[in-house]
Amino acid sequence: MRRVCTSRVGRLGATWVAVLALALAPGALLPVPLGAQPSYPLYFNFKIPLVLPGFSVADPNGIKTPPIGGILPPPGSPNDQNVQTFYSGTIAGTLGGVNIKTGKFRYGLGASKSAGGGTFSLTTDAGSTDGQILLTVNGDRTTLLFFGVYLGARIEFTLVANGMVIGGEGYAANGLAPTGFASHDAYMAAVQKAVASTQDALRQQIISAADTNQRLVRDYQQHSH
């Protein structure tokens, strides 16, 4: 089984990605730097099946057709320059100790062959987030920075792979996702608030699962050094 460990994003690297994305897509939402405030991380353990390619086509006036799944036209085809490739996939596993119920993402290159982006949605037993993805390609190494708001706090995590496709049979990624939570207590308070109206037995199960995050973070940090 191939496992990719992504414990943290370099602050300078994340800043450069954000600046690059701003240049490519003015007005796009950018991640807020987390280094200026306390940040309590959530441990993630993702399982990602094969990511599927697709494409959309733009006519000479820049009007795109609806997304089309399938095989890309061969190089040299009349509309070759107007084809925009994208990749879509799903995420299973856990985040902050809590099971992921559904996770979807889609990304692709933009005007540059070394940068792009996309969107994702992720729902756990405790809450959900809809966020954005920043994509950079350095040689044969692809980095995806996911960022959004989860349980009322900012969150970001990174997936890295060789080649454009993040995924494949046996692919797994684990690491620490920086957040806007100041402490474990702040995270637990957000979880308890989110599940307050859930049935008692299930509520306690979710709270107990989230409470394991502190141990998961500590264990990961000890084994990654």
C-alpha cells in the first residue's frame, strides 16, 4: 500500500501558492495565514480511490461546454488547445478522530501548466465544509492545498503525489491539518455544539471519537520525527 504523509505545509510555500492563485484568479478566496495565532491541528487519515479524469471544451470565444467525462482528444486534434482537463475523486477515512461520511473533490490546471485549483466538500459525523483547492505542479510532483471552514474554524490540509492524479488503488494520506482552533478544548466545544441535537447515544459516540484527536496528534508527531 502506498502511503503519503503530509504533516504540514511550509508557511512560505503556502503564501506563494496563495499569491500565485490570486494572480491567476483575481477575487478568489484565499486561505488566511494561520501562523499569527495559536493553531490546534486535526489529525486526518484519508483513503482515496482512483481519481477519474474528464474534460470540458471551450469554443474560440471562450464559451465552455458542459463538462464531458471520457478520453481526451489526441494531441493535434482541432480543438486540442481548447480542452481543459479536470480530475474528480472521493475521500473516505477520518478527520479529527471523527468518521467521514462523504467527501468529494475536483481540480484542474488553470491558464498556467504549473498552477490551478478546484473545489471540495467534506462531511463528517460532526459537521461539514465546502472549500477550495489550490494546485501547484513542480516537475512531476503535484501538491493540492485544501482550505475551508469546519465547525466554525479555518482548516487546511495538503495532498501530494507524483504526477497529476491524486489517487489510485491503495492510496492513503495521513497528517495534521492546521486549524483556527486555539486548543483541544475549543475543538471539543465546537463538536459538542454541532451535535447538541443528535440522539444521545450517537452524540456521545461522536464526542468520544473527537476526543481521541489529541492522542492521535501526539502519536503522529512522535512517529514522524
